[in-house]
Amino acid sequence: MTLYLRHYWKDERLSFPGKTNQSMTFDSRLVKKIWVPDMFFVHSKRSFIHDTTTDNVMLRVYPDGKVLYSVRVTVTAMCNMDLSHFPLDTQTCSLEIESYAYTDDDLMLYWKKGNDSLKTDDKISLSQFLIQEFHTTTKLAFYSSTGWYNRLYITFTLRRHIFFFLLQTYFPATLMVMLSWVSFWIDRRAVPARVPLGITTVLTMSTIITGVNASMPRVSYIKAVDIYLWVSFVFVFLSVLEYAAVNYLSTLQERKERKLRERLPCTCGMSHMGHMMMSSSYSEMDTMTTGHYGMSEVNGDKREHMLVQLAIDKEQGTPGRAGKTRSYSSLWIDTHAIDKYSRVIFPGAYAVFNIIYWSIYS
């Protein structure tokens, strides 16, 4: 930051007679010939006094010996930030000013007007932060080898702008999670459609996570954005596992159907009542020819099932006379249950997570 650092003190050796109480102003050449405070910025990484077109230094002396010494300084200071709530965080940074050689026995430092000593331009704005407030304090700093020193503090409270991260991180991650739910409405037999959709969303989430971490300091604790992105990644990954479970159960169902066909005589129609009827879950039966079999209505939704009708022949009557009767049983297997439950569970769980997340960190 660039600031005008103004020092006020009284040196009776510089007093001069004057009737109108007018001050005398000098440039940097006189500064080298009188005593001035040896101030420095604690924890500064880089600082310098501007010298274009000449040294930006002003010295003003009043008849009673009061002195105003002003310099234009640019300081790059260190700020210890806690990024555990990033990017929904509020940071507190301080600029510390101290005398390098004079202890508190030799030099007392204080703010002339308290918080009013610090004046800022109303047009100042930061790209990532909003300056909420600032205040000034004075404390003592102790060094074991030299003693106690007065230290002036300027404390800034900065709140990070969230809109940029909403557009670049949160909104794309939420869209990827919602896109992964589309597979729940795609036919489970459409493997070329569901598998690439799941892989694409997983890879996109990985890219978002990598991009965010690449622009962040390497800290050893978890940030708020990490929690959101990794939970979103888990939801996307679970949608892929959900299809794997559906596909596996469908394969088991096909194997059971195949074994039933091998063990019992069967037909795929209703014309021969003496045999087993089977309507596979992978085919839709015409309700005009099969009556109530095929697609049934349960709670307003069409439900695919596998109907297995077993015909068991039992001989009845007297010796020499063979009579056969048929008894039938039906087995219903809902092969869409996982997809149907996932359409409700996944969005509901993700909505609950968002409510908890934003209530904690916002």
C-alpha cells in the first residue's frame, strides 16, 4: 500500500522568532541535518520512499519548534491469514510501525488523534476484499537483547468478495453434480449414454478441484471450498457407482431368467397355458394381448417387472385316467428401484448439504 506517513514532534532547538506564526517549509536536504525519528515497518517485505521527480519528503518547522515531517511511502507488508473459511473468510491484517533504535525510555510514540489519525480515500477498492473497518492501537514490544519499544498498529478488517468464486467454482461444481443426476432418467440398457456421462462429470470435477488448488497457497488444513468441492465430487462419483449397481443387478436378473428357461418348459406368449410364461424385464408386453401383465401402474408410475408364471401339472383321478390341472404363481421383480430412489435421495441429500454448508460458512 502507498501512504503518507506524517510525524509530529517538538524540537526547541529549531524554534525561531516570528510574529505572524508562519511556518517554514524545507525539502529533503535539511532532513539530513536535523534529528528525525528512525521509524520502520515491522514485518514489511519491501518498502521505499518515492523519489519521482524528487524525494517525496516535506519538512515544516513552526516558530515554537514544532515540526511536521511527511514522507510518501509504499509498503508491501506481511499478513498472516487463516484460510480455513476460504473463500467465505474475513481477514484481519495489521501494519506495524516502530522506532528502530530508541526504546520507550527515549522515544514515546502515539497516534495524534486516535482512529481519526488514519484517513483513507473513499474511492479505494480492492479486487478481492472489501475494507470493512480499521482502527489504531499502541502497544509495547519487547526484545530480549535491547528492551521495550513503542509500536503503533493499524488494523484492517477485510472481507473477501464471494461473487467471483461463485461464478468460477461453486456454480460449475453444482452444475456438474446436477448433470450427474441426468443418468438416473436414462434407460439402464443405454450403456454408451450413461457411462460417458458419469466419466465426464467425474473428470470435470477433478479439473475444477485442481484449478482451485493451483491458485491457492499450500496449506496443511482443509479449506471451506475444499469441503464443498470434495463433497460434490463424492456425489458425482456415487452416481457412477449407482449405475454400476443397477447394471450388476440387471445382469443377475438375466442370469436367473436364463436358468429358469433351462429348468422349466416355457413360452413367451399366453397361447400355451401348459407351459411356463415369462415376460422379461427387458421387453414390454402389449397390454391388449396379455391383459394385466406387462407394465403395471404403481403410484402413478409405470413399473417394469419380470412375470414368471409357472405351470405345474398334477395328475388327478382314478388309475388309467390321467387328468392335468394347472396352478400358476407370479413373481414381481422391480428392476428400476435403485434409479427411482436415487432420483429423490441424491437431490435431497445434496440440498441438505448445501443448507448446512451455507449456514455455517456464510
